[in-house]
Amino acid sequence: MSVFGTNPRPIRAVIYGVGEMGSIVTRLLLDRGVEIVGAIGRSETKVGRDLGIVAGIERPLGVTVEANAKAVLGRDADIAVVCVGSYLETMLPHFMTCLEAGVNVVTIEEETVFPWTSAPEQAEMLDAAAKAHGVTLAASGAQDVFWLNLVTTLMGASHRIERVVGRSVWNVDDYGPEVANHLRIGMPRAEFEDYVAESGWPEFVARQTLEAMVARLGLTVERVTSTVSPIVLDTPIACRALGKDVPPDALIGTVDTTVLTTAEGPTFEFSMEGRIHREGETDSNKWQVFGEPDLHLRNDRVPTRFITCSTVVNRIPDVIDAPPGLMSLDKLGPPGYQHEMTTR
């Protein structure tokens, strides 16, 4: 549902999910002049309270956090900013509720970055629903700039590419208990290894990022291999996200690695190291392009949590103005800074 081409007015947004990420998004939207017309939550400690207080803005906004998503989405919103979960299987009903209400969606949910092979049935269902209702669904976040568009721009200086290798390090404590529990923080190493051997390990962000990258480059995926390894310490460490100490030889994080080979020859490898940071440690990204010539990209002291939210906010006009359907990141152009967040 594009709202552009009309007389300029503030974009009308719904905050869908009022946890740590949704709270940051709330403040950023207000700074940009976006009109927040509703907020959706599920916690009994938040539903019924003013969004401004829940989001830590310390002033009421006149927007109450509500549990009835359909009612909130019916308030003539242009877009819903969805900050709830990480996998398409669990996010499917939330997205469908938005799309069937005729509301565009931008989300921090990672699998929607490129869901066509990891969750094809859900992706096709959402694509069809979005097109039927004339709206757009897209994901964004830190991977949009730092793990996709900066890297593909760097590769624009290559004459020949043999191999691309990336590694990202980020702090589990920045994302609350849901992400910490997903990574099995605090689980004994032996128990984690048994769990992975018996149940497998769901692919996280690395695969979707690489597949979007390869699609952007016009290459053909031949094989995808994903692995996970635990990160442990021999001393206790406090986990802020879970509010408890992690004992020695229990997980403080994981390294998720995906290796992707292409029919054309170049290979791509990306490792996501999510763990509890010790004092003085910071998030970082490093990419190496091997070929002619060798190229290197490094970003230190990256505020991954904040830039996930700020990139999602900057993407809002792109998503509203995009063709209806599920737009994986390979289909969207590079993100840009949006100084004014009004219809145009």
C-alpha cells in the first residue's frame, strides 16, 4: 500500500512488539516525526500501559499497549514495525495479521532477509497474501548495511572473486532473554552437544545473509553447509539478559557458520559469533574478499543493537514504496539515510 504521491504527511506506524528493540524503535520514530497510532504487546506487565512509559521515554505518548493486534492494525496505519521473533515459522501468524489488515511490514526478524530456501512454504504464503492485499513485507537490520550492502559494494572493486569470508561478533546481552534462550546460554557444553546431535540446530542469520548476497550478485547456489559450535569459559560470567550467572563450562554463546558454494565458482563463508561480552569487548564485523585483488573491510565498536533499529527505521519509506509482495533484501536497493519521514 504505497502512500507516496499524495500530499506530504507524517507516516503512520504501529509498534508490533514492545521489548528492548521495539522500545528503541519507538524513540527513533518519534525523533523522525512518525505518528505512532498503536502499539501491540503480549506481556501482562506491559499491556494496558502507555507506550512512552513502557519504552523508557519517561513521558506518556497517549498510545496504550494493547494485545488485540487486529484492532490496533485497523487504525489506518501505513506500516507495522515488527520486533517479536527470529524465525518465519513462529512469525507467520503475526505477519499474516498485518498483511490481511492491509498494512505494510518492516521487521527485524532475520529469516525474512532471504526466506525462499529455508522456509519456502511460509515465504510463498506471505508473498501471496501481501500481493493480494497490495502491501509489502521486508526485513532489515544490521545485516542490511554491514553484512550485505557494504560487502557487495566492496566487491564492486573486484576483477575476480574466488572466496568471500565474513565474521560478526555481537553481544547476546543486548537482545534480552528470548535471544539468550535461543542460543541456549547457560546450558552445559556436553548437554548442548547432545542436544544438537539429537535435534539439530536451526540456521540463524548467516545463511540468509549469504543467500541474499549471492542472489544480489546474480550467482547460483550449488551447496549450503551450516555448523554451530559452543563458546564456553572456565570461569563464571554474569548474563544480564537472563539475570543470572553462567557457570564454568556452560554456554556463553555460539558460533554459527554457513559455507555456500556457487555453480560459477566463488565460495562464501560467514560466521556469526553471538556471546556474552566481557568487560572491554565490543561488537565487530570483518570481511575479506580473496581474488584479484584481495580486499578487506573491518568495522570495530559497532553498536549492533542500535543500528539494527536505525536501519529498520530508515527502510520504512523503501518498504512502503516497494511493489506488493515479500521483498527479500536482494530485491531492495541499498538503504539510505532518511532525514524526513513523511509521505512524499
